[in-house]
Amino acid sequence: MCDILAISAGYNYTPQKYLPIFAEKGRENMNGWGIGFFREDQALVEKSSEQVFVKDRVHESFQRLARVIDSRIIISHVNCPKSGGRHSAHLHPFTLNFLDHNWLFAHVGVVENINEYQTSGAPRLDVDVFTARIFEYLRDQLVLLNQKNPYISVYIALRIAIQKLVDDYPGDYTFFLANESFLFAFCNHRQLMVLKESESMGDILLVTSVEEGLSRTDWHPITPDPQSQGELLVIAGPDVLYAEDV
């Protein structure tokens, strides 16, 4: 089963504590892994089609990145066969540039008909996996809503975009969308686990789809209301600014 992890901090954070734990939790993945982060407000992604945990050891490159990344927001994904092919280009996170920001996106879940989506005029991610189409759909909706109302907040625009996405392409969505300052987390089928953790330099917030969380510490479950279209979290630094039904 695929899983995602996001870390948000109020300072540049090096994830050497939690990324290896996440890799160990994702040992059952078959198709690789990816890590996205920000450097000078630019989104960077490292990916590998090799398994993240083999012979009781975390992948060497994954371990190295956990020691050298220095970013306020970090997103990682471990892949399973349902998410696409074995080539590293197919792996999450993906990155796009719009609304004057670089953005990262990672998703777990199955959305079958979204492969039919065709972006109009905007750059297209050159990979044939449905997560790329979800990202493009959200990008296109956010840009369109901003063109109609330049004063609309990203939070309100994303709520509207998600509502339209779920109406147009019903499916199982659990995803992270982030720029260099804000992390958005959405789920409509798998609960997310949230932990605010105190570190020596300050507080950090962790969000993951791993069912039991990453440690024995008390994790808080975010479970979507079946009567709603899902639950949306807006996170800045170590704080959840909003956690509401869509």
C-alpha cells in the first residue's frame, strides 16, 4: 500500500529522525520512493525506482537525503504498483510552477477516470499516471479561480477546486499540496495521522497516511466525515490553521 508523509516546521528542518522511520513503515512498497523539499523557495524532488527498504536497511540515497535536506516543508511518498509504472519519472512528488510559486504534490488512492483529463494551454506533466492529471486539474482550477477573483485566498480556491474535482472525477483521494510556506492536506477515504512534535530547535508538525503513525507518541487521527466530500487541513509551520469538511 502506498503511503505519504509531510513535515512542516517554522524553520529549515533536517528530517534524519523521521524519514528513515517512514521508509521502514513503507517496506512493503514495490515501485520506489520520492522526496520533495524546498531550497530558496524552489521545489526540488529526488526519486528512485528502487525499493526504499531492503534487507533490513533503508535505501542508501534515502538515508543520505534524510541527513542533508534542510527545508521548512518536506513531502515523501513510497510507491506501490497501483500508482503507476516502475520508472522513476512516474514517482511522486511532482512539481509545477503556478500562481508565482513552486508547488509539490503527492497522492495515494485510486481515481480511474481522471486519466481522461486534458489541461488546456498550461504545461503538462509528461508522465502517464493519474496523480499527474489530478495535480494538473487542481492547478488549472486554482489558476482559473484566481483569474476570476485575484483576491481569493488559496484556501478558499482549493476548497472549491476539490469540490469540483470530486464531483467531476469521483474516487479515493488522500494528497498533500505544498508551496514553500503552506502545506495543504486532503483526505476523503483514508484517515491521516497528525503529530505536533517538540524538537531541540522548535516544534514541527508531521502528517502521514501510515495507519499507526510513525512512533508510539499520541498521534491524532483526521478521519473524513462520510457525509462530506472530505477533510482539508491548512498547515503553516508547526500549526494547523484550518481543519474543516469540504
